[in-house]
Amino acid sequence: MGVRLSAFARGLGQAPAPPGPFRPGFWRSPIRGPWLTSVFGLVLLVGLPVLFVTGALSYAAYNPDLGVLNDQTPDKGVLGFYLFDWPTRPSWLYRLTQGVHVTLGVTLVPVVLAKLWSVIPKLFEWPPVRSAAHALERLSLLMLVGGVVFEFVTGILNIQLHYVFPGSFYTLHFYGAWVFIAAFAVHVALKLATMVRALKSRSLLGELRTGLADTRPEPPDADGLVTVAPAAPTIARRGALALVGAGSLVLFAVTAGQSIGGRLRATALLAPHNREPGDGPNGFQINKTAAAVGVSSAMVGPHWRLELYGAGAAQSLSREQLLAMSQQSAWLPIACVEGWSTADQHWSGLRLADLAAMAGLPEASSVLVESVQPPGPYSSVVLRGNQIRDLRSLLALRVNGADLSLDHGYPARIIVPANPGVNNTKWVRRLTFRT
């Protein structure tokens, strides 16, 4: 196979390069070269692994090992090797990890685009394949570029709640992340030494002092990033770095506030819009309204009952009966996969641990939570034992001293520390505690 590929590559290499971007003189920017590419690469070498790790933590926070209700990637196989019991302390853990994931991802967009611009001649290299080893490198490059573009595009669309995917965002983003990180690891192994040499080839401070008039192309390189026919410079390397850095700072400024909260929330111009229903006790962020998921007031009217299942006979409890029981409270935020989160809200209701005891399973290892919401993704979810036993985990009936609004889950909703927002099920109708 390798011999046939090499023969094919030799034959292809003897053919003249097609017109346009495949010609060596097509790309003429005098600032493109190994050093500038390596500067952008160094930023991504730090940032992209952080993105992958925080994304993996987000996946683990869904407790995917508890079944298909939690995990839309049941065929993950060895890709789920890092799973562990997601903790409930600190209560802001998911708010932190997912806030970092989303904010960093948006902030890195200008760096990713600049890196792709800096290596674009490699994407149009001629001949496209010179040997079996070169074919492997080209394949890893294709997976790397395709993977990073796919992950960033789907992630940004998800942040804006713009679901135009040909399937579940959860599944697509999960597998896309693994394709990307595999290609990233291969690329780093192949190019790390080249990057180190390029970074040592010139001083960063020296480039920051070099203006447009003194900007010159880098020496010719083996990868062909340096143009053979440089045009007159229109921007210095320091200008390119400043442009990319400023773009990242602007995106950070209009994104981070959705996770940090407080006064900075008003600066989160890229956060999903219309998330705040107004003032008052229920005037904090929501993801989807009751109407958006098909829940009406009639579905949770006076006839509503909480069905409680466990070791003994099933119980059916009205909201009035639940309110008549001993009420507990907790200050907890809601944090969503899109990166936004609320400040701590004051929730009150019944502890899940007490409900487990009522159901005859005080040591329950899990609880199936089902909503009156029509069947669909996350209308049901499974919580694990450590989440049940945390004394701040509640079946909430009220928030900030008032009854829950319909959009916030009236008549009852789950609120669990460090739990992804979508797993804090609203409009609860049934709890089934299990061993």
C-alpha cells in the first residue's frame, strides 16, 4: 500500500500545480512564517487542552454512567473512561468549569482564526501527498482543522440556543471533541520541536518594537509558510498580534459577565437574550420557558400530585401537603451548559434525603426524576446517591420567599448543588428512589 501511495504521489508531484492558491506565489503576506504561527500556536497549546478538560468535566457532571436519560452517547465505549461521581461541593463547581469552558472558547476565536490564516498555504500544498508519512500528516491536519472549526461553530451556536444541528448537540460535540483532541495530540507531537525552534529564532520584545517600515519576511522555511514573492507589508507583526489580542479581549468582555454575574452581567452582550423574566423573587435567568417545552398551567393545576416511589407503597402528595411538611432552605445558583449562570437564589422545600426516607430508601443510590414536560431530552433525569444525601439538595417549592413561577418550575422543581441546570428538573411529577 505504501509503495503504491508513493508511486501515486510521485506521479502527482510531476504534474504542474493548479492555478490559484496551489501556486507558491499566491500567498504573499510578508509577515506569515514559522515564528508568527508558533506564537499563535503557543497560546492554543495552553488554551485548547483547558477547553477539552473543562468540556470533559461538563460531560462528567451529567452523570452519564447512570443511563441513557442522562447520556445521549450510549456507545461512547472507552471514551467515557474518565467518569467519576460528580461532587456537590463546592456548589459553584459547575458554574466555574462550564463558565471557563464557554468564556475561554469564545475568547480564543480570534487566535484560532489567526492560526488558520497563518498556515493557510499548508492547506493548499502541492503536491497534496508526497509519501505515506506525508499522507498521515495531511490527514491529521485535515482532522485538526475540521475538528477545531466544527467544535467552535457548534459550541457558539449552542451558546446562542440556535439548534440547527443534524442531531443532538451533546452527541456531536462530544465525538467532535475526541476527533479534534486526537488530531491535536498528533499535530503537537509532529510540530512541537519546530515550534520551539521558531519561537527561539526571534525575540518577542524585538518584534513588538518593530514597526511597519522595518517589517521583513522571515527566512525561507521547510514548511513553505514564508512566501517566495512577498508583497509590501500592510501591517507589522506587532500589529497582527495586537489585533488578535484586542479581538480576544473584546470577546472576553462581552462574554464573561454571564458567568461572573453581578454588575458584569450587563456587559454579557453575547449571552443568550431574553433569559430574565423580569423583577421580583422569580426575576432571574431561565433557559426555556414553560410554553417553549409545552407545559401549560392546566398541566400543573389543583389536580397536580407528586408521586413518590421507593421500597414501600407509592405515595401521592398534593402541593399543600408538601408545604405542610418541615421546609428546608439553601442558597444555590443555577448554571447552564451555555455558560450563563444565576447568582445564588434562596430556595426552600423538602430535602431529597427526607423524601428518600419517606419512600423507605434512606440510603438510595439514585433517584429517577420525571417531569410533566412532554417526553423529550431531559424531561427525565437520574441523580446519584451523593446528590440525594447532600442536605442542600431540594425538591424546591418556593424561591426567594415566593412560590415558584411557572417558568421556574411551579409547582415543584429539583435544585442540587453543582448540578448542570438542565438536570435541575422543573415541573416534577414523580420521584422514584432506587438502590
